[in-house]
Amino acid sequence: MKTLNTKKNGEILLSVVMTNYNHGHYLNERIPSILSQLPLSSEFIIVDDASTDNSVSIIQKFVEGDSRINFIRNKKNLGVVFSANIAFKAAQGKYVTSLAADDKILPGFIDKTLQVLLDHPDIAICCSDCGLCFEGFSDKDPNAIETTKLLKTSESLHVFSPKKLPKIFRTTNFWIPGHTSIIKMSAIKKHGYLNKNLESLCDWFLFHSIALEEGVAYIPQTLAIWRQHNYNNNFSSTVQNDKKRKKSMYLQLFKILSEKKNRKIRSQFRKATILQFYVKQLFFTLIWQPKQWDIIATVLIKVFRRRLRRYLALEKN
């Protein structure tokens, strides 16, 4: 087993990148929780997107006490995608994880996830189960953690090669939660960072593209928590609540996959049938685009087979 605290020739093993905009009320908890897990051979890049609250003063307090922090301040608000790409491009680590300022990590997140990648150097991503907590909901305990298992019956580590992964996507509900993932930095660079035209889908598209090309490992544990807010002014909610903007984003996804340079990625996405939700949302638009018929057909075949299996199971009972 390789040690996480080995630093050869000045090499940085892990870059943690975090963007922040007006999340000062979380930072006194969030920043120490990350620093406490960071291997010595790591860096913590924080990009503040021109916050108007007390975020900067809080971050600077931690910068003064820990040389692993690289603090970048945007002069004006550029948005989360631009800020995340600034952080990624500043990162020098062999591996990278992108952690939101308002989320949480549990003990062992970095150690366990990074160790899997060191033990399986051919794999580009390691993720774990999707932990959620809910803030501001009258029917939810904000301290409770709800977990969605990526593979319902799994209890041990799984390592999926690019050859096997399309079938896993096709036959299960497996997906890659970005907030639980550590990724090879070389893969992020190879795929061109986050695509701003995909807005809130940009990390989903990037991480699944990387996984289908270079493989993914899955730890069936809850190691990271995605905080759900009961308000609609965060980035994802703003996009999802704007029907015109959301449709444009979905159309951008198919436009990007139709580009000649993305022919291989398109084929992988089609075989994995992970575009099913977006085909459903845009069906009556895509049906008039012959270049999308192969993806539509693959999705329809998957849906038909699933319904046929359910029908046969009912008949058997």
C-alpha cells in the first residue's frame, strides 16, 4: 500500500479546489474539516468569486495559518463555472477534488478515496455513495444524513474498466456524484476542463466522459455530503427553474456530443444510455434531428427491454 504523505521531487499529490460566493457562514467549519484530512503533499486552492459577505476575512485567517492554502480572489463575480476552471487551471496536483463551500466531508473521505486511486493507477476517478443533508426544510432534520447508494446491493469496492462501465450504466442506476469524487488531473486537462455552455451539467458531463474513457472505482460508503437548500437562488436551482435556459442547456449537451471531435465520447454515452433523461426531456425536438436518432433508438430499446422484463415478471407471479 502506498503512503499518502509521500512527496517526490516536490510533486503535489492532491489538489483540493473550492469556489466560494457568500458562503462565509459555512467556512469556519468547512475549511478546517478539509485541512484536517489533507495529506502533507497537497494543496488547497480557494477561489472567492467577489463575495460581498465576510468570506474573504475568514479565508485570509486560515491562509495565514496554513501554507497549503492558495487563495485566489476574483475582482468581479464570474460565476461558479469560470471560478472552478480558474481553480482547476491553478491546480498542480496529480489528483484533484472539487468541493463546494457549503457541503461536508466525513472522516476518511480523502484518505480512503485517494488510496483506491493509488492502488489502481489505471483508473481516473474514484467516487462513493451520494450522501445528502437538508437545510431549511420543515420536515427534515438538518443534522441527519440520507444516502443514495450507487449500487443497491454492493458492500465492497468495485473497479470498473472503460470496457465494463457502459454495461454498468445501462443495467443499473449507477452514476458519479461529483461531490464524492477524486479525479486524475491529467484527465481533467485532457477533456478541456468544465464546459461553460453546459452550465449546471458541466461537471456531470466532464466526470462521466472521463469515467467512460478511463474507468471509475466505487466505494460503497458515505464519505461526502451534498447540502440541499430550501431556496432557489443557488446556481443549479436558478438554471433548473428557468425552463428556457434549462432547455437550452440540454440542447447544448447534444450539440457538443455531435461535434466531430467528440465522436468517441458520443459513442460511449450512447452505449451507456446515460442520456435517457435528456432524451425524454427533448424527445419532440430531437426526433426532428436525424443525427440524434441513434441515441434516441438506443434509449427506446432500453426502455422497451425494461418494461418487457417487468411484464414478464408480473406474468410469472
